[in-house]
Amino acid sequence: MKIKDIMLKELMILPLESGSKAETINEMTARLYEQGIIDDLELFREGILNRESQASTGIGEGIAMPHAKNTAVKRPAVVFAKSETGVNYDSLDGQPAYLFFMIAAPDNANDVHLQVLASLSRLLLNPDLIAALKQATTAEEVEALFEAAERAKDAEESADTVEVVANSERPFVVAVTACPTGIAHTYMAEDALKKKAAEMGVDIKVETNGSDGTKNRLTAADIERASAVIAAVGKKVEMNRFKGKRVLERPVADGINKAEELITKAVNQEAPIFHGDSNDTAVEEEYEKTSEFSSLYKDLMNGISHMLPFVVGGGILLAISFLFENWFGNESALFLSFNQTGAAAFQFLIPILAGYIAYSIADRPGLLPGMAGGFMAVQSNAGFLGGLIAGFLAGYVMNWVKRSFSTLPKALAGLKTILLFPVFGLLVTGLVMYYFVGPVFATINNAMLDFLAGLGTGNAVLLGAVLGGMMAIDMGGPFNKAAYAFSIGIFTDTGDGRWMAAVMAGGMIPPIAIALATFLFQNKFNEVERQSGLSNLIMGLSFITEGAIPFAAADPLRVIGSSIVGSAIAGGLTQYWNTSIPAPHGGIFVIGLADNALLFLVALAIGAAVSAVLLGILRKPVAEEDASLKV
């Protein structure tokens, strides 16, 4: 894809009639709407204005690049407009703007589109191109100028991939660039710094944090060798890796307009020493030694954060549906509508978890194989542990696929994201899930069922403890489902609800215990986790174990370990006190149907208290935990 494919002649405005910044934005967004590029004028305009409120996109030298990326955009496009008299655009140099490039990027823009937009941004640093554009009078002239500039840029691209020689005696600095949308300024700052460094005889390596992910990532060796770090950023980037180095933190616009000043200060080490996060009390290790764990944690958190709304929303609706079932019956419209809506959300838990883990590892190309792998984990009864495997598998497979096709000719680059990446990433991930992950977890399931059947009823307390503990091992996975299947099978065949009491208590304990722990040990949980306490309590009382999954996935040893202990105790106590629940689901809402209901509640309370206290003791305070995870 070339720049001319997104900067269409019918979108060009020559001359621009507007005389103010607001009028200019309105005129250019109207052109996008008229040509069918956007389908919601106000939504896109709001995106443009939100970006302007963070910092003016009038970058100076007579150029302004307003841009937005949102769902109003149907396909990527650029409006070029030229003002004969100039517009006061609040440019960073205080001068009027004459050339305008309004970039419209879809919310799901793929790598090809983003690369083209980045290329356009870089070309606008060429003073010869800018001078020629100011003289152009027709759309055809503008198109011809960019075609020529793009050809010249392609001829120089090989130089950009050459790594800096480690033994070079020239000054060496590193930089990281990032702007709020990651479309334009990120790459303009990169190019400006590289060009100015070449003119000054300084070696530089620039990491970009754009919409297409982190590129040219700085290594520990790069950071160690550099005299200083330039952080030209307009959004949060990973900074603790620079602890102990001299760091110049500036707006991304300074990377474009003040590149020489930044490089000079970096070479002369005229920058303060960066001390990192004030909460970070851990001794900083070399980046390469800690980055693998931090990366895994970041990828895991990305999956969990996207899954959490499905857990909370679906779980609360399911809980309400059980209440309606108890009041009005399982044929009532209220029960069916709430239950099916909540269940629909729950169908996406594992695919979303896996998909966004893969997305974090491999950027947007990882989303498809990740979600498909997560769905296959559900279909094969692999549970959320299988979903975790699917997410990491898909992410690393997609990175391998991307590397495998990295040497394709530039003419075939457009095929990678629309054909090669999705087909081969999905194929490899699917085959591994189908032939390995699924069968392995199916074997585990069958083994667990055989074990339970062989244990018999000679020791009901022991069996109740085993069933209760199994409900907490993987919280919806094969162990959980094996215990539930065993109990529901006996209940369906014989009407004996003793084992249903054991598994229901065991399944209710993890989320209830987590909710209790967030209240009793508030310093051990961050704000988001504490806010999730109420929803976990509701889901736990409703026998929805999955409410604990985000906590278990983030801190598996402590959360799962403490949950197993409490669930096993509760499961055993239900059998010691001969409790029985003749219902396959419902939690607190079906207690009225139970035999020895009060003793069931006592068993539940004891198990939840044990798990909550154990979890509170095992977890570190938030500040210490955060410090151990930072790099």
C-alpha cells in the first residue's frame, strides 16, 4: 500500500477556505464525511478535538497534522489541505500553518495502514518536499510530489535497519518516542532525532511506541552503553528500566522540533539522573534478566483486564437470574432472559483471555489465533488454564510467523497482515490445541473421574474434601468440571444431593474468600482488586467460581493454594454434618432446599474464613508486590 492509496485526490482541499483552527477542523472533517470515509461526523470530530486538547498538532514550519483513531472511521485516509493566507493553529512555533494533513485511522487499523501513516509522517520532515507542497496548486501536483518522495525514501530504508556498531567510538545515545495516538508524532520524532544525530556525528537508537506496537526495542546493553536517554513521549512508556541513567523527559513535539538541543544535552549528560518509581524498593537487576518475567506478567494482565468486564457483567446477571428462578421458576421470562444474557457473556471469558494475551505478545495479528485457541480450549474442556496456554501459544506462534515472513519482498508486504499472518498463525495454533492441549486435558478429566469413582463412599468426609478442593484448583477448568460432573451424575441418577453440597460449597469458597480478604487485608490489594470485592461476593454466593479467575490468574500460587485449603475444609464439613442440596446450581438461592441448611452455611463460613485469612497472610502488601514486578 502506498501513500496515494490513502491520500486521495478527492479528499484534497486546494485552497482551504477556513480562517481559524476550529473552522479548519470542521471543513476537513466535513470532507471526510462527504466522501464516506467516516460515518459519524461528531464522533470523529470529538476524537480530533480530544487529541488537540492534549497538545497542538501544529508541529511548526507551517505544518499541522490533526489526527484521530476511532470507530467512526470506515477506512484509513488522509485529507490534504493548503491555506494561501495561513491559519492560526496554535502551532508549537507560534507561526501560522499553511499545510494540513488530517489523518483518519480506523479503530482496528492493521499494520499496513499504520506503516503507511507513519511513512507519511516521516516524509513531512523533508524541507524540500514542504517547500514544493507550498507551491503546488493542483491535486495532481501534490500526488506526484509524494510519489517521488516515497520512492526516494524507499531507497534509503535499508540504512534504517543497520544496528549501531557496539564498538563505535562516536557518542551514543538512546531515545524512546511515543505520542497519545501513536500514529504521527511518534515516527516524526524518531526520524528527526535520527537525521539530526547523523548530522552531528552521534550514534543513536530510537525505540518507537506506536499503534503498531513497540519497535526497535532498547536492550539492556543499549541503555548501559548510552551516555543518556531521551524520552520524547506524550503517553506512559516503560521507564524504570532507565533507573540510574541520565534521562531527558520531554514532550514528543520536542523530539521533532528540538532534536539538536536534546541530542546535545544527552551527549553532554546535561540531564538529571532518573530514580524510577518512588514505590520501587527492589534492587534493579539487568533488564534482560528481569524482562522475561515482566513481559509474561504484562501479557497476562492484558488478558485479565479485558476479560474482567465479561466476568463481572455476566456473573452479576447470572446471579440475578438464579434469584428470579427461585421466585418465579425456571420457565419465567425474567429468569430465561437474565440467565441467557449472563451465560452469553461467560461464553467469551476464555477466548477473550487468550486473545488479549496473544495480542499483548504479538500485537494485533495475535488476536485471531488467540481467541480461536481460547475457544478451542473451551470446546475441549481445557478450562481457563487451557485458555492461558492458548493465549501464550498463539502469541509466540504469531511472532514466529512474523519473523518467518519478514524477508518477503516489499511488493508482497501487503499480503502479510491480510492473508499470511491470519492463515498460518491460526493453523499452527489450532493444530497444537487440537492434537496436544485438548487431548492432554481430556486425559486429565478422565483420570479425575476414574479416581473419584474408585474412591467410593466409604469415607464420605474424605470424598467431600476432595470434591470441594477440586472445585478450587482451576475454577471452571477440567478439575472443577470433573468434580461437578461426578456430583451431578450421581444426583441425576439417584437424586442424592450430598456431593452437590460438597461441590457447591467448594465452588462458592474462592470468590467469597477473595471478597472477604479484600475487606480484611486492604493493604494487600490494589484499588481495582478491592473494588472487585463486592462483585466476587455476589458471584460466590451465587456459586459462580469464575469470579475468582482474574485473581487466580494474576497470583495463582497464593490464590489457588489458599482457595483449595478452604474449599476442601468446607467440602469435608458438609459431609461430616450430613448436609445435602438437591439442586445442581443456585448457591445461596437454593439453601432453602437443603438438608441441614444451617450447618451448610456454617461449613461455608468456616471454609471462606480459612481461605481469606490464609490468602491475607500469604500476600505481600501492594507496595512490596508492585516493587518486585517492576524492571
